Amino acid sequence: MGKSADTYYCVDPWKIIENGFSPEHAMVSESIFSLGNEYTGVRGYFDEGYSGDRLLGSYINGVFEEKKLETSSYKGIVNTMTYMVNAVDWLYTRLQIDGEELDLNIADYRSFVRILDLKTGVLIRSFVWRTKTGKEVELTFERFLSMEEPHMGGQRIRARALNFNGNLQVLAGLDFSQPHKSVGENRWDCISNKAEGNCCEIAAQTKQSKHKVICQCRFLGDMEQMAPVQAGEKISLLSFTLPLNQGSQTQFSRIMQILSCTEKAVAPEKFERLSAAKKDTFLAAEYDALKAGSCKWWEQMWRRSDIQIEGDAVNQQGIRYCIFQMHQTYHGENSKSVIGAKGLTGEAYSGNTFWDTETYCLPFYLFNNPQAAKKLLMFRYHSLPQARERAKALDCEGAFYPIATIDGRECCNLWQHSSLQLQASTGVAYGIWHYVNVTKDEDFIDTYGVEMLVEICRMLATRGDWSQKTGKYGFYGVMGPDEFQMMVNHNCYTNFMAKKTFEYTILVINNMKATQKFADRLKILSVDSQELLKWADMARNMEIPYDEDTRIFEQCEGFFTLPHIDVDKIPVTEFPLYSHWSYDHIYRNDMIKQPDVLMMMFLYNACFTTEQKLKNYDYYEPRCIHESSLSPSVHSILASELKRHEDAYRFFEFATRLDLDNYNRNTSEGLHTTSIAAAWMNIIYGFGGMRSDGDILSFHPTIPKQWRSYSFQILLGDDTLFIKVEQEKLRIHTKNGSKQTISLYDRNTVIGQEEVVVKIPEQWRTAIDE
Amino acid sequence: MGKSADTYYCVDPWKIIENGFSPEHAMVSESIFSLGNEYTGVRGYFDEGYSGDRLLGSYINGVFEEKKLETSSYKGIVNTMTYMVNAVDWLYTRLQIDGEELDLNIADYRSFVRILDLKTGVLIRSFVWRTKTGKEVELTFERFLSMEEPHMGGQRIRARALNFNGNLQVLAGLDFSQPHKSVGENRWDCISNKAEGNCCEIAAQTKQSKHKVICQCRFLGDMEQMAPVQAGEKISLLSFTLPLNQGSQTQFSRIMQILSCTEKAVAPEKFERLSAAKKDTFLAAEYDALKAGSCKWWEQMWRRSDIQIEGDAVNQQGIRYCIFQMHQTYHGENSKSVIGAKGLTGEAYSGNTFWDTETYCLPFYLFNNPQAAKKLLMFRYHSLPQARERAKALDCEGAFYPIATIDGRECCNLWQHSSLQLQASTGVAYGIWHYVNVTKDEDFIDTYGVEMLVEICRMLATRGDWSQKTGKYGFYGVMGPDEFQMMVNHNCYTNFMAKKTFEYTILVINNMKATQKFADRLKILSVDSQELLKWADMARNMEIPYDEDTRIFEQCEGFFTLPHIDVDKIPVTEFPLYSHWSYDHIYRNDMIKQPDVLMMMFLYNACFTTEQKLKNYDYYEPRCIHESSLSPSVHSILASELKRHEDAYRFFEFATRLDLDNYNRNTSEGLHTTSIAAAWMNIIYGFGGMRSDGDILSFHPTIPKQWRSYSFQILLGDDTLFIKVEQEKLRIHTKNGSKQTISLYDRNTVIGQEEVVVKIPEQWRTAIDE
């Protein structure tokens, strides 16, 4: 892969530590130290302002701005850009001593340390500032976003003068004037702006989309001489003085609350009225209690989600960071929330959630927070109207799910992706199936799932076509998960996923038909037996390109005859290819960007023999350049299953510390959220060897040679399955004592509260690579 | 095709006549009555202003404006929009009687007639205007663009009061303030603006591209009280009075001159200085003499270009209109001129010339104006630097010619066209070959042609690739002339044209090698024998998808297996498909937009057997929706050869009167110039059965049942071959008496000054369709 770690943060099992500040890493650190609570997210920028490189980003899930593009207006081509818009800087603080303003880009300082505590979600930064007049003050900045009260967060700033008595002059408040960097301008119009007593409040709405946000903050602490300051239409400020007495600490804290409304039709006045109702909660909130509540949330979370790795501190930190970020980004708080490709940590990918949510992110929630998994699927249910509209725009019936979206509408402006990639739709179907297979939530499938499935099938039945020559059904002019084969026929993944979608939908409907109480429901969906027969026919006759002799699935029609390119011989300077190769040049050889056939084999693992997986892994992996950050994990997972243990570990390392070690050199733009989700899968499905596509969970745990042990846990109903894998044996039990039947190394095994110790079979030991 | 004629203009062998004015046809008529002289063109808008629908367009060949687009910046994707920009309204006139301004949108008028005389290129419009006060004046507007003095044109306005004595108040001058309609704004900055004596002058430059234009006009006639008028920065105006005495006619005329400079670097002052040198010619010019000179040019042109059809007045008018427009658009005046897709008659297609210039337009000039044909090719020679740049942008060596251009750079913003269509490059190679084959201009090939050929071959040798499976060479990720198969492998046309390009280039170089004097030339091109061997290998092993059993060439790999669509069953309301179908929907079945395999068979006619042509015609024509206006002619030509005489005539009618009868309902946007060129081919290559891809010209004339006779002429060296075809026989001779050997119905025949009369062989009679 030719990618290397940029090791910068200190290794610690529970903390991300930056010891000393490196301006070159300023923006990477902003991403790494991002806080989020699903509802809102804030990058780790400096509270006090900074004149060096920075991306001051503060985002609210689902709050976006729009822009009409000058692109062609052919039918089905999206020509609005929709992006999660940079919102309010609620940490705004300016600090002065003797008229000198603190700015770490030019200030004299020492003992800089920044620590994100993964256990509690609290971010602390401290350093000693030495003013030009030689005054030294130790400053500590603390912040958190409440996981318990999703609209709230807190900031506390402590100061201790080391060699003088005096004052810290403070300006603090709310700033709605920051630009959205990639569009180069601020997109907010101010509705109202107040600063009085110890409170600031500002309400604003986006210029085009008319999304409305109100932010309030309240200061408490040791300050004096508090007074409002006029600072501009979009800034609400208070000024005050924090007295400094040599050796002793003074401090102030703020509680903030953000409320938002994404209904264009709601008038600003109405929004302000509605928001006023929540003001009491905000006024009653208290810093320490709010923080304690949030810490408790994290404590509970870790109790059910922690993964421990003994003997590998680096990856221990990496995987905990991934788990932490997953919960920060999303935990099912709100059915309008999405998991953006960069979570709430940057502008890149416009805050859009991509087609792979159900394939890459859903599993994490399925086994850590099933309610959140359901919420993710409910987002798709609630956006059925938009998916139906999209299907119409693409001359299809039913529902066509967007390849990228914030609010359910297709937001991807590149027609070659948004019109040709069907994997969002089949991904939703897969997600429904996977969720129901694991949770047995029959109510969900009957009430919500079936409607999505039927609409997806209708799309598949109108988007596909029959070959003139073979009489087989399949999809023409599509792009599979590997985006390097742009416009192909009979992409194996697409066809296979469609086949599974048809089959599952027919099964679901037949099950419902057998029960009288669903008659009305089915009537509403107006699926008749003729439609079911048609789908069955399509599923049965689905073209799955496959070479019987070699056991290799052909990624798409004609893939085997494409010119060959030896990806190892592409000079490393030509990566990423999108920046160095002519756009069209990428799309005409047998090089692939990310798993496609292998992705299918991962998702429907039980449908393929080990031999097939081996042959296809050996064929496709050498052709893959892993240009997508999603690629290594899936390869690692399959490599574990195929006993390619060296490969498995190599790919794992990359995924787990992708952002901490800035492998792709673009962490500054935000975190790779979907890859973070994949890193979790990499432990559970990879080394843990779990498969969740059968009737019961199955496991083939292996352990990297490098580790002493690792353990992970899986929520199962009301209980938690705990597995610890050591080099020669594994230990497994349920935490609450329920009996769970799983398949362990192909043998059905009942697990209960008492720890079962199983010797790892010889062939699953990792010492010897096959 | 489901397209019908909108018959509006009167039929006349030499004139286009509009009897009475229909506002619904206002913009169509503006296009139809466009004048051009290659250097500049002006739509047939009303001199006196008009408040109804109009597109006031006045263009200068090669003068364009640019705009940066917000599209993706992937390598090789063009994100500048370049468009021939609307320039100066040099006909600007406003007429008032008693303070009432003439505006045909609201005025009371009668006896409106507008006549374009194809014989002379003079446009006349007249009507009687009745003012609100009951005064009646007969007005006649005349205009022409000089074919002799390409920078000049004239306007004459005559007035005759029918029932009163009084005055016509006139404002007349130059207007640079008109918007470019599709971008919604005027793109000129004024450099200088003068109005004094009887002259107006205005110089301006485009805002972005810094192209500079100066326009001058001078008024003479019966006017009185002439004085300059302040009318705005970009308008230069004089006011005067034309006395009206009942029954007698008064008039005024203007001579105008336009000069331009497309060098960004030339400063406005320098441009004005350079232009001043030409002022004397302008001041010396006189209306009647200028007009007479232009009329004479047309007379000479018609003597060598006329086509006569006896027994079909409608198509007689149609074909003459086509010939007229071809000469107006281009006649080789300037090697910077291009043949825009709409000529100089509208904004559509941005004034860009497309890939098909050498295949569709070149033949007309080859046999009517060989110097113009050479100039067309010289445009490609002069733009080799841009084509080399483009090749680099597309990761190729050599030269990649643009799919659409004004100045040699690629101007097409749709990567799927500009990066995937290789037919501009192979088209240039074809044009060189065709030109040399017909003219035997060895000097051209040795001096210019070979360099283009070598660079095109280098591109083809780096853009293509070898199949892993078959070991054959060919092109991956391409779009052939049929733009409905967007991104395919082994497009038969592309591969075949590349093969011919390699072969011809090798032949040319080997011929040059045999002559000592070219040693230096070849050294400069640095083609060594290894490179030639490589090209020969690629040519020899070129994949040409072909089914031996059916004799059908497969348009691209996999075409035969695509889903079938019965194009006749597509409701007529769904056309044009680009407006009614989802963009991606168009590209995934066996429907085609325009000839692809058949195009190849037309261009290299001698390479295919009649049986092959028949089988392929029968296969592809029913799959073709002729969405391109270029499609019917090629089908008509092949249909004639294949004795599908009904088809031939049906397709011919459409092509020849496409604009006059507004078949595509978009003539308002401008004329379909390339289709106009194809209409000429339709007579010569279609009914005339001429083929110019052999050693000598061959003919298999047929005649539509509907006609008494038709005749056409072909420039051959210094002579003209004249052929008249009647129902049973044809007459043929050379005008100047040279002896020319041609193949006539497959028999070599020497033609001289004496008319040879040949009976049309039974099998080439059109009475019976096969």
C-alpha cells in the first residue's frame, strides 16, 4: 500500500496525549481532538484563537446549507451542493494580559500538553504562557460535550499566575461569523443577538436552506467586571476580568446549549419561541453535574464496548480511539442524525453519509447499541419519500437510496456515482436483513423493513434488464463498490446483492402472508403474487459472472479480458491516483480501488466456500490498491479467515490507527469515520472470526502472534458475550448468565455465565502462515 | 424518426421568402436569415429593435469569452467554459415618426415580406408601417456581409411615405451592450467610443479572455441634421432625420468594418493602433461597389457549386440553402476560423467546432473549394501544440485532438465526451488521408500532414492497450460516434479508425524514407523503425469485433448481449431522450443515437463488401433513433448504395430541409451546420453514388423516383466534372475539357469536354426497391 505511519501522539491505553505542540500537526490535532455527541461536534481548535493553520469547525448533525451548481441539468443529475455547514464557535475566548493577546502561533509558552481522556470524553489542554513582560501564567482549558444532554456542552478555563499578581482580561461568547472554509464564506444570517448578565445568546439561519440554530451560553466562576461588548452582528460577547494571584488558581466555566430546526418553513420567530421553552433546563444546568453525567454515560458505554489488547499498547490505544469516535459520532439519539463520512469532525465529504453505512457502520451498533442500529435503519425508513423521488428521477419505480446524503435526498453531484451505484439501496436491504437476523426484531421488519424492501425490489426490477443473448437478468451501466470500474454491465456484487434482496423480500412477504394480521399491511404495499413471481424469476436468473474452472467470480462482464496493470510497479509518487492520473485513465484496466467481489464474500460469508474465498482473495487482493480507507479492513477480515495471518495483521494496523498516525496524510480534513467502524469489525470479524450471517453467531478466533491476548464483547439481547483470546486458548462467557448458543470453530457451543475455556485448534494458530 | 416538417417559408428555387411575419417563428427566422462571411456572422434580427422573442446575435469567428466552472478539478477534466461571445450589433437602428418608435411586436403594419437571395447573399425586408396617427410609410431594409472584404458589411434602409409628408427620426450606430444570452450578461468592457461626423466607432474587449474588437460604421444618404448622441458607455450613436415626401423614396446606407484581435497579450492601445492602419480602406469603401463585389463572389461560387434538381422545387430550395450556408460559414479565408456546430448563427454549442469537421464538412470543401479544405486541416496543424498539451493532460503521448474547440484547446466540459472520444484525432488523420487521396497534394502531407499523423499515432499507441485474454490491441473506456454507448471497450469504429491511421502513417513515412530530401524532416519527428514496428504490430493485431456468421461488426465489446429496446415503441413524447430520460438510462441498451459501425463503412467504403454493408445496415438502422442531426444523411447515403431507395429518399428529405422546416424544433438556436454539410454529401455520395476513398473517384448514380433530373459538379484539379442524372440516363462531361478517369458503375471511363451519355443500368434504377 506504500503508506506509512506519522507517529506523533503518545501511546497510552486510555488517552490521546499530545506532548508539546507542533504547528505542522495543528490541523491533524484539531481532527484527532474533536469532540462530538452525535447532535453536535466541535473540532479540537484552540478556544483562545490561533493565527496559524486551522480549520475552526463546529457542526450540528443534519444542519446543512445548499448551493445551486452550474452543472448540466440532465434528468437525474443532482445539481445542488448540500453540505453540513460550519456553525457557531461556542468556545470563543480571547485572553489578554497587559494588552497582549494570547496566540500560540506567536506566543512564548512551555509545558504544552493536550489530553483526550477516552474514558470520560473530556479534553484538557494546558501550558504555561510567558508574556512579553515576563509574566507567567499556567492555563488549563477543559471542554466536553454532554452525552446525557445532547444539546449541551461545557468549557472551563483555569489560570494560575506563577510569578505575579494581576488580571487576565477575557472576552468570551459565541461567534457565528466563521466561514465555511471550502465555500470560502460564512453562510449565516443573524436572527437575534443578545449579551446580558452572564449570558450570551445568538440565533441565526443559513442563507439558502433556512436552517435555524440558536446557541446560548452562561458563565460562572471567579470573574469580575462582566459586561456585554459590541463585536459585530454575528458575535455575542461578554468581557470580564479573571483576577490572578500568584500561586493560586482562578477559573471560569461556561455551559452552552445549542438548539436547531431544519424545517425551512418554520419562521425564525416561531423557532425562537419554541426554543425559549428549553431555556429553563439550560439555566438550571451546572458544570460539574453536567460533566459528571456525561462521564457516567461513557463509563457505562465502556463497560459494554471495551476491547482490550494485551501486549500491543499502540493498537490498544488505536482500537479504543475508534470505539470512542463511533459513540461520539452516533449512538441513536436522533432519527435525523447521520454518520457523515468525517463524522462531525470536518468539512470534507460535506458531512454526507455514504452508501456504506449499513455495511460498515451498522455492525458496530448492532453489537454495541442495537437501538442505535435500529435508528440508523429508521433514518432510511423516514427517507423513503426522498428515495421514491430519486427513483422517479432515475426512471425507476420503487425507491433508490442515495449514495451520499444528509437528509435523505441524493447529495452526490457526480452522476457517475449517484446514478450508477446501486449499492446504497442493496446496502439498506442488507442492513435490514442483518439487523433482523441478529436482533430477531420481527416487529421492525413487519412495520418498517418490509416497506423498504418492497420499494427497493421495485427499483431493482425496473433498473435491471435481461440480456439479449443469455436471457439472464442483471444490471447494465453500473458502478460497484470498486469505483475503478466505472460504468460496467453485470457487476458481480450488484447482481448478487440484488438477488439476495429479491430472495429475502420474497421470504419476508411469504412469512407475513402466512399470518392473518398482516393482510392490511400487505394490501397497502399492494404486492401481488405476480410481482413476487417476477422478482423470483429475476433472482433465479440473475447473472453472476463466475469462472467454474478457476472458481473466480468476474467482478463485471469483461473484467478478465481487461489490460493488466501491475499495481506494485506504479511509483509511489503517483498516489493518490485521483491526483496524479488523468481521470479517465484510472478506469480501464484490472486494477481495483477497494474490495468488490471480496466485499460480497464478506457480507454473505456463508454463501461461499473457503476455496472460493481463497481463490478470489488471491486474485483480487494483488489487483487492489486500497485507495479507499475502507479497503484494508475487509481484506484483513478475509485474510484472517483464510489464515493469511501476516496480511491480516498488516491490514489491521493500518485501519486501526489510520487517523492517529495520519496514514493517508489527510486527517487534517477530519476523521475517517467509516474506516473507524471497519477497524472495530477488524477485531470482531477479523481476529475474532465472528460471522453474523448465519442462524447463530459463529466464531473462529485467531490471535496475532504479536499479542498476549485480546478480549471483546458482543451485546446479545439483554446479555453480553465476552470473549478473551490468548495465544493457545480462549475464554468465553456471558456476563449476565444467559445461555447463548454459538458456533465455535464450527461446533455449536452453549455459553453461559461460567467461563468456558477452549483450546485454539492447531489450524487456527497464527504461528504458521499458510 | 417521428419528426415532422414545420412548413413556413415560400418555396422558390433561389430565394428564402417569408411572406407575412409570424412572431412564433421570429427566432427561427433570425437563424434562417443569418448572414455570414466566415469572418463574421449576424442573425436575421430586426435592425430597428423588437420587443418580442429574439436572440440578437452578432458573432466574430474565433472571438470567444471564457468562464471558470465550479466543476471537479480531476486531471484532464476541462473546467473552463469557452464560448463564441455575442459581440457588436452593427445594424443598430431606431426609427420614429411623431415620437412613435417602430416595433413590429406592437406596431400596425402590412405587406411584410423578407427575402434572402441565395444568388447574391443580400437580405431584404420590407413592410408598410401605419403609425398611430395614421401615417403610412413603406420601409425596406437591406443588408449584406461582403464575401470579398471579409471585415465589411452594409446596411441600407429606404423609406417611402404613402400618405403624408414629414420626417423619419433615426438613431443609428453600434451597440456593444447586448448580453450573451446563455450566460445572461454582457461580457464586454469598452476601450473607446467615438461618434463624430457621419461615423461611429467603438472598441471593446472581453472581460476575461481579453479579446479585442473594433467596429466602425459610416453613414451616407439623404439624411439631415446628423449629430452624435450620448447613449451609454457601450453604445456609439448618431441621430438624424430622413425627410419623407409622399410617394418618393429616401434612403440611407451604412458601411461597417469589424477588426478583431484574439491575442490576450496585445494591449488595447496597441490594438487600436494596428486597427487604425485599416481605416483608409474603410473610409474609401462605397455601398454599391461593396455589394456588387460580394454579389460577384457569389455568382462565381454558384458557377462551381450549384446543384440543380428538376421536379422537386422544395428540395431544390433546400439544397441550395445548404450550399449557401456552407460558403457563408467557411470558405478558407482565415486559418483561425472554425466551423462552429451552429456556424455563426447562434450561441448553442458555444460556437465550438466538433470532432466531425473532417468527416462531415471537409468533403464539401474538397470538391467545391480545395483551398478551404486545406485551411481546415491547417487549423489542426496550427493547433498541434494544444493537442499535445491535451494528450499530456490525458496521460498520453503525441497529440489528442479536442472533441470541441474554438482555438485548438479542448473546450468540452463533459469529461465523458472530451476524455473518452478519440474520433477527433482519428478524424483528423482521416481528413488528411482523404484530402491527399483526392488532391494528391504531396507537399501538404510531407510538410504538415506527416507531423500530425505521427503525433496522433503516438497518442493511439499510448491510449490503447492489449487485452489480457485475446492478446489483441484496442481502446478501453471510449465513446464512439454513437454517444449512447458511453464508456465501452473495443468500440469497432475507434479501433478500425486507429488501425487505418497507423497503416496510413506507416505508408506515408515509408514513402518519405524512400526520398532523400525528407531525411531531415523525419529526423525532426524522430520516428525510428522500432516505433513504426510497434504501430504496425498494433495495427495488425487491432481487435475488430466481428461476427463471421452474421457478417455483423459488433459496435463494441458486449454490444450484442445488451438488452434490446424496440426504438419504434418509444413514445414520440419521450423525444428528445436527453430531455425526457434519466441521463444514465440512455446508455444501457442496444439503442444507438447515430451511425457508428455504419459511419466506419461510409468513411472507408471500399474496405467492406456490399453484403457486409447490407447486413450491418439492416442490423443497426432499426436500432438507431437518429437523435443526432448528422445521422439521417449517412443512412441515406448507404441506403442508396444498398438500393434501399425509399429509405434513401426519406432520410434525404429530413437532412436537406432540417432547418428550413425546423424538423428538430430548435432552429431558433441556430442552424445545424454539420448537418447542412451532410446534406450536400447526401446528393453527391448518396444519389450521385460517388466514393472518394479509392484511387479514382467512382460513381453509382441513382435518382429518386420523384425527380425529373438532378445535376451536380465536382472540382477536380483545375477542372469541374459535371454530372446530370435523369431517370434513365446520365450525362457527364468536364467543363474545361480535361480528361478525367472515373469509375462509373464499376467501369473505368474517361470523361472529357464532350458530354458522355450513359444509360443507367437496370439494377440502379430506383423504381423497384429491393
